[in-house]
Amino acid sequence: MAEWLYEAGIGEARAALIEDGEIVEARIEREGEGPRVGAIVAAKLVEAGKGGKGALVALDWPGAPQATLTGLPPSTSTGARLTVEITRMALRERGRDKPARARMAEAGVAIGDGPDLRARIAASGVAVAELQPTGADRLEQAGWSELIDHVRTGHWPFAGGALWVDATPAMLLIDIDGEGDALALALAGAREAAALIRRCDIGGSIGIDFPSVPDRAGRQAIDTAVDAALPQPFERTAVNGFGFMQIVRRRERPSLIEQVRLDPVATDAALLLRQAERAVGTGELTLTARGAVVDRIAAHSAWIETLQNRTGRAVRLAADPAVKGAGHAQ
């Protein structure tokens, strides 16, 4: 039976949909990612847009992030106060960031944030188990750390082959690599790629590079395998003669791959805090990591206070340039 595991971590909430003991969907939600989809936010018009260029607003949000806006009434003056609804969160990409997208909110709607991760998984109708750091680490038992490691490296092995994943500004690319019969490898890779897209909540434009299959019937079998394995809605091209397929899925928020790989410091800080919550012992709790990770945690005094309250131990941060990855807590 399927079940969501939910953990309200320090600085980061995380959830995993478990089926037959495996993670089939994984989600994280971090503090500071900006207003969520569905948030109703006050804003000021910065640019009205012209010549096909959309309008731009500054949101009444910490840091005053900007968002592109659709549905702006004609003749609205720059500087006007507006109420907008977020339709896509801000996105981080390699080499650039994309502002959030918004539309004009309905008249009279109340200001408020959109549904958080806990609310979204509850809305799925699947049972939710809320995990505590003092209980069994069911996320880890299901393979959470292994999942994060695969996201970091971009390497996802499967029987007979592997997926190599790279997030580029144009699209997320999945290369299917392996030996043996090309069609068998392509069909297995199709199922694994579809599972990866679902697991990591990948949206936008996705390219899959399959082993080249010369006959049309084989390519159609690959198309059918993708359609059977990947939940709707999505659009795709047929596999072409070079073995390439493009898939387009709705993109409302960052994927797990974007969150983990494009902000490694935040990833390691969250992992270290998670480890610290479960550290066994008494007395001072020391968190040791490379300087950037220590600085990220030190910049959030509320995180340290929460950790101290949850563990009942005083917390000390120690920077060590020799430490790799998330560091350690003891």
C-alpha cells in the first residue's frame, strides 16, 4: 500500500511516497525558496511591458523578488500597487535564475501563501505518516541518502545499464547507457527514465537519448513504453532515427535535481542538520563541515535554536576545510 512519509526538518521539509518499500516520488521544500504556487502576494508594478514583453512586478516578500506578470489591465501605471497570484515559483538554473511567474489575482482575495508540501501531499488522498527524529528513520530505510547521492552524481544504475542526468538551461537531459541488445536496453531505459522523472518531479523540457534502434517498430515500442510508465499529463515527440525523444511536462516549482545539484551548500546544510537531530549522546553537539556549510547554518540562528530545543543539547559549529560533503555531527 502506498504511503507518504513526511518530515518537518530544520530549514527543509521533505517527503517521500513509498510503494513496495521504494521511493517513487521525493520532494523537498526549503525555507527561502520564495512564494509558493497559489500564493496571493501584494506587489508593485516595475515594468508594464511592451512590444511583446511581459510585465514585471516586485513582490512584497523578503528580498523583494521579482515576478513576470500576465493579465495586467491596460494603462496600468508603473509603480501601481497590485495583488497577484503565483503560478510558478522562481527557478534556479545553471548560470542564471528565472523569476517567478504570476497573474492578476481575483478581486477581493486575501493575501496568503500557497499550500505547503505537507498540504500538497495530503491533498493526494494517500495516507501521510509524520516522522519524528526520535523514531525509526523510515526515510533512510527507504533509501533517502542513496537517492540524494544519485541526484548529486547524475548517475542512476539499473540492471543492464545506467541513466546519466544533466540539468542544462535549455532542458534536462537523460542519456541511457549500457551494453547488449539496443532495443532491450532502450525499453529498460524508458521505464527507468520515466520513473526518474516522476521520482524527482521533473518538469519543463526533457530530452532522452536512447540507444539507436534502426527499425520503426522498435522505436514505436519505445514510445509505447514511455507512455505506459510516465503518468499524464505530458507531451512528447516520437523517438527519431537518432534515438532522441523530447518530453514536455508542466513546471510549477524546482525539481529535486535542481534543488540538490544547483544549491549544494543548502543541500549539505539540510543533511547535516538532519544528521544532528538524530545524533546520539549528551553534552555539546558539534556540527563539523566545510566553511560554506557552517556559514549557511550560522546565518540562520532560528535553525540553531530549533536544533538545541529538539535535542536538548548546546550546539557548536566547527569549520574544517578537509571535510567533504555534508560533514558530521556528534
